[in-house]
Amino acid sequence: MSEAYLYFPGCNIPYRERGYEVSARAVAEKLGIELMDKPFTCCGINVEPIDEFASLLYSARNIAIAEEEGMDLVTLCNGCYKTLKVANERLKNDENLRNEVNKKLMILGREVKGDIEVKHFLDIIVDKIDDDVIVKKVKVRVAPHIGCHAQRPSEYVDFGADIKIDRILELVGSTSLKYKDKDKCCGAPLLALSEEMGMTIANNKLTNMKEAGAELIVTMCPFCQVSLDTLQVKIESDFGEKYDIPSMYITQILGIALGIPYENLGIEENKTNPEKVFKKDL
């Protein structure tokens, strides 16, 4: 019997990072996880700096939909995970806040009761992977980057993503590298404020990964992937560097190890070509 969750796609993945969702759905199917769809709206992360309560209402509407279905919410996006997870925990534990939010939700005929959980996709797959499901070893030196919102604020969102992503990489046959400032930001959140500042941080991250001997970058956040994959060529040009380190989602490298065909993992959507890393198979 399959395990089912309501899938929250967020805004960025369907429009800019479709390969993440394609690979996640393929991995979910392989592992017996059913991802159900509903008409969700933005999680509210972009509103939060302007109006925290409005952001909470965005999240609350989506949480209420999951409660109506009696299903936990699962998301791929670290930003969506952080925003929904924090909102869900606050609404569960603060009755006055929950009542205030529900007064607004009444307009939509909805209510938050506090009886579902918000999970990151990485957290629901890690315990389903063992040597029995791995059919192909991927022997490559990997610089993993889990991103900020899977760690901070730690009292709400820290589910041990750094340990769990290393566990998956170990199972697929890869070497997870330690590198300078591994847990620091990729720079993506700053791009809208200052492209130069955001790209400087990303350049530092790529430099540290290269110095550690990385052949491949593995991410679990669409914004981190934009910073380290989509912008890598521009960063090389602007800073006079040459990195040439392909970046993939954890679901893509895991999918390869699970024996899922490359064409079903959205790898063609990646901006940095992993062909040199997987030249024996691609």
C-alpha cells in the first residue's frame, strides 16, 4: 500500500526548476509514495518581510486545505518548507493566534485546527532507501548544499537534513565532501536586493567546493540550484573563474541510483551539463 501526502509545489519549481519536481515524482513512485495534488497558493514567503501576519494567512489557507483532506503536506522547496512549517507550529501552539487567523479564513469558509504535519520531501524518503533499492552505484565526489531554510530557524525546521543527505549519498555510492563554510548561504536570497552581493556569496561557495575537489554539486532547494547551477556560467564570467561543476538535485542523483531512466529525471532542465560526470552512462 502506498504512502500518500499532499504535494505543495510552491511558485518557483513549476516555472523555473521543473526538473526537481519531475525527478521527485519519479523517485516517489519508485519508493511507493503517492504525491496528491490540490489547488494551493503561494506559501507567503515573499510577503513575510513586509507583513508577517499576511504571510501567515497565506500559509494558513494551504494548511487548512491539507487538514480538510486529512493529509500531511510535503514540499520540495526549502523556502516553502520553512514558511509552512513555522506557520503550522505557531498555529498549533498559540490558540489566540490561531483564532485571529481563523477569523480571516472564515471568509473563505476554511479553518485551521492544527492536526497535520508539514514535511520536507528529503525527510520522507530517507528511511525508505537502503541497499535493496539501489541498483546502480554513482561513484562521484559530491559537494552537498542543503540550504538555509532546512536548518534555520532551528527550533522549527531542523530535521537533520545535513546528516540525511549524506546518508543518501553514501547509499548511492558517492563521497560526500566537507568544504569550507558548508552550512553557509548560497547567496540566492540576496539576488533581488543586490545581484552583485548574491553572486559574490555564490562565487565563494563554488570556490570552496572546487578547492575540496568536487566533481558534482547536489542541492535540495530550487533557489540554491538557481544560484549554483543557473548562474554558474555568469559567475565564472563576472569573476574570471572556471568551475565547471555540474549541479543536480538530490532526487536526480538518487533517481539514477534507483535505475530510473535519465529522461524521466528532468536532467535536461539543468543548466550545467552533468554529461562529463556520468559519461559512462549518458
